[in-house]
Amino acid sequence: MTSIPVLTIDGPGGAGKGTISSLIAERLGWHLLDSGALYRLTAQAAVKHGVALDDEAALERLACTLDVAFPVEAGLPRTLLEGEDVTGAIRTEQAGERASRVASLPAVRQGLLQRQRDFCQAPGLVADGRDMGTVVFPDAPVKVFLTASAEERARRRFQQLQDAGVDASLSSLLKEIQARDARDTQRSVAPLKPADDAITLDTTRLSIPEVVDRLIRLLAQKGLASAH
């Protein structure tokens, strides 16, 4: 599909994909695709415009015409939807649950497919999502599937919320993660699973720097990046 190097990082929510993808992209000077943000933004636009989350045709129209921007200000990425800053709004548990529902609809996924592929630009791309290696960039030279136990992923999310001063229930978070995993793995279109040629990495007992270093070394072994 492209001669531009692409690293796909797929996996369930809470496995560390977003943080790790951002760090690798920053370290290599590559572009970053947070595909989950596009689904979250589609769901956010649906709520904003009063579109039901099961109205597949209307959601597809929204997906194809999303007015979004990802400016970086003072080193911090922001997310704009129709000119409105929704950086925080699309990162709530409720927004994640809505995004998972929207992402299960074939027409929405098709509507966002080319938009995601357009992120592939020189010098390289780190693509973070659920089906980056299986559907969006099937020819990517390096594909990784990050995972961790549901309990560990719930603990990480709980800690994030605690650090942000947000009250949360660990048991409720665990149930939400398990429900989202079931929905993502059992959907009829692009179910969450490792690509046949993906390397699976369990991050349950690994730190973020350890995972980043491993993946940078993996890219270096393929001749796609420097290990330093």
C-alpha cells in the first residue's frame, strides 16, 4: 500500500497503546494516528447533533464529514470538533463506551477508512487502534498487538482518574472494560484480534519505558529506525 514505514499498535483499551504510540512517534519524529479519537469524535458529533448511536446511515454521514483538527499548543495535543475544544470530553469512560458502540457499525468504519489512511505521510506513521494491522494498514512492515489483563487495565484507568481528581469505582471500571472487550472482539466487522503477522506483547508487568524501548529496538531490527 505504501513505501512509508508504518508501525501499527492494536489492542484492547487500557493496554497502553495511546501513551506508547505517542512516545514512539515523538522519539522518531513520525506522524501519529489515534484512530480511537476519530470514533470518539464521531460519537461526540452524534450527541452534539442529536443523532442516535444506532442510526447507521446518519452516523456514516457524520463520519465522512467530520470537521476535526489536532493542533499542538505548548507541546500539548488538543482535539477540536467543529472548532470546539473537546480534548477532555472525548476521554471520559462514557465517551469510550459510545465510541465502542459506534465502531461496531460497518458503515461508520468504512466511512473513516480512507481518512485514517491519509495520515500515512513521510517520514513514518505510528497507528494506534483496534484494527490498524488487520484492516487499515494490512501491509505495515511492523505490527504489534499490545495487551494486558483486564484487572491491570482497570487498575491503570482507576489510577489515572484518581490522579486527575475524579472519583471512580474500580469494580465498575473492570466491568466496563470487560463489556467493551466483549463488544470489540465479537463484532461482525473488523473484530479486535491480532493480525496474523503481529507480535503480541503483554504489558501487564512491563513499564511504559520498557515497552517503548522494545518497540524501538524492533523497528531498528527491521531497518526502519535508529535504536538510539
